[in-house]
Amino acid sequence: MEMLERFKKYIAFDTVSDDNSLTYPSTKSQCEFADLLFSDLVSLGVKDVIKDENSIVYARVNIGKEKTLGLIAHMDTAPTIAGGIKNPKLIEKYDGSDIKLNETYTMSPNDFPALKEVIGDDLLVTDGEHLLGGDDKAGVTIIFEFLIYFLNHKDEFNYNLAIAFTADEEIGRGASKFDVNKMKADIAYTIDGGSIYEANFENFNAASAKVRIEGVGVHPGDAKGIMINSVLLGIEFNSLLPQDMIPSKTEDYQGFFHLDSFKGDVENTTLEYILRDHDKKLLEDKKGMMLGAKEQLLKKYPKAKIEVEIKDEYRNMYDYFINHMEAIELINKAYINSKTPIVYKPIRGGTDGATITYMGLPCPNLGTGDFNPHGRFEFVSLTQMKKMVEILIQLFK
Ligand SMILES: [Zn+2]
């Protein structure tokens, strides 16, 4: 089966995940897709395949080497617009012009600069009504293409191969049921999204902060010198934080405070923040600034009650890799040997790979050639997908 044919088969299968579901995986379609991948692995002749009770699929090809490298992709697609696209459009040797998706939607390189990076490539685009599902069916397809090569050229490789297809990544539960003991790899890579000329082994350190303010409520007519309006204190609290450290004013390695929710009345107000920074120390500083703002307000309004509850969420995997660079050195070697340039970009968010890394399996991310994910303007460069297969071949040598 050709790569394009396989990719079209997988994206035609709607595997949207559902944030409101309490089951794992969150949707039945992911279990059915896991069955499909399971039987596709078996039909290629892979003997060691399991689909576990969480519908995560693990496969291994042992070629008698000491070490094992793992490849991971997620089966679900984002719950944004409809998935399961049946009629994606192939654009051969893209010339850089506007792409008409349907009567209503046109995708232009002026609005989507990623298109300028793929001029000359073969692309697959949507029908304007569905997302493409390349996030992460492109990763699934790349892994299959590599597997086929691996099975036919076992004597070329220095590592055993382990594969996992996970569920519910898009709703933040992707790694929650992942089992490193079933994967049995020394190093793994998520193959998930973005340009293949970029890889990631850094993500945010993350914390959340809930600020509860209790004021003093009385009749506004008799309030002079008595009322403490907790809503106004909430506004003042936020004004004590650095006003430029917010998502809309930061990029690259700049961290932020994000006021995610603000609810209240005179007596009770709650502000919910997320705090993010790649640098552990700078995240601690941000926590300190929250507590400092609280102290400052309490000094000014001793009759108010203010609580700041801070919780750590996830960690930057970089802190792990700084002492375990082998996973990154293998990427460097693979890119050099396939004569492909690579830059490392910090992820401004979390990643399943970070969670898996702290489970004891180092897990950086590699790209797939999928762009503008989670919507109708998603597209893949089939040329980049093919190139990624070549890079994986070098990775395992
Ligand atoms: Zn993804």
C-alpha cells in the first residue's frame, strides 16, 4: 500500500476525542481505530502486538540488538470541526498560489505563511468542511512506512523497534494510561505535528494559581470607610503583576501569567491563573510575585481575606535531557546523515512526551509535515512525510 493511500485510509476514519467523556479512551471510534491499526500491524507480519485494556496499541520488532528505540503517535483528532475526511485534495508540486478548498474557503500563503515553506512539495489539503486529521495520522502513517522498511531491511539497523499508538492526546490525557513497561524502549520519540525541520525537547514548566478574595459587603449608601469590594481588589491584584508577561505579549522562551477566569461579587471574587515558564527558577519567581501581590494587598486592606493556592502542573522535559543527551544526539546524527537541517524549538505548552520522559522513558518530539492543525486549513506536505521516513531510517542505523 502506498503511503498516500494508507494516510487517506486513516484520515477517513473519524477518531475525534471528547473532553466530556469519562471513559478511556474518550470515544468508541478510537477503540475501533486501534483494532484497525492492530490488524494492519499483524498483516505486515509483526508478531509481538498488543491492544491493551485502554485501547493503546503496542508493537515490537526485536532484531536481537541491545537497545530499543520507540516511536509514538496518537490516534485521536482534535474536537474542533468534523473529522473523518473522505475527499481530501491532492496538490502536486505546489506552486505557491492560493488554494481553493471549496466555494467558501480559500487558503492563501499571506494568511498561512507555513505554505511558503512547502512550495514545490506535494500537499494534501481539506475540503473546507473537515479537519484533515494529519495531527496525528501523519505520525501514524510515517511510523507504518518506516516499519515496512524496517521489516524488509532488518540487517541495516542497530536498534530494536518499539511502537505505541496512544489515545486522547488532544484532550490532555494521552500519557495518563501509557505504560513504559509495555513499550520496553530505552528512548522514544513522539512523531507529532509541525515541520520536519524542527524538533522539540523543551516545553513549559507549568503551575496554576487560584486567588480567592473575601471583601466586606454593606449597603452602598452606608459604605464609606467600611465596604471592601472584592471585585475591585481582584482588579488591583492583577494590576500588581507584570503587565507585559501575558500570552498575547510573549513568545519563544518568554513565560507568562495568564488570567484564565475572573468571577466575583462584592463579597467573594476568584481569579484563576495559569503560570508558564521554560525556566524553573523564573516559574518560581512568578509564584513569588503572586504571593507578593497578596501581601501588598493585605497590608493595604487588613480587613480583607486573600488566599493564593498554587499547584504545580507539569515540568519541562529539558531538565531531564540536560543530563541525558543521547536521545538528542541520535536526532542530530540522523539529520546529518540524511543531509537535512534541524532546529530545536521550545514548545509553548505541554506534551505527552514530557510526561513520558518523567515516567523514565526519554521522549523528545519529531515533526510530521502537518501544518495548521485542528481546523479546515490543516494540510500536510507528503514530501515532508516521506523525508521523515528517511530520517527515521537514519535514526535507527
Ligand atoms: Zn498531535
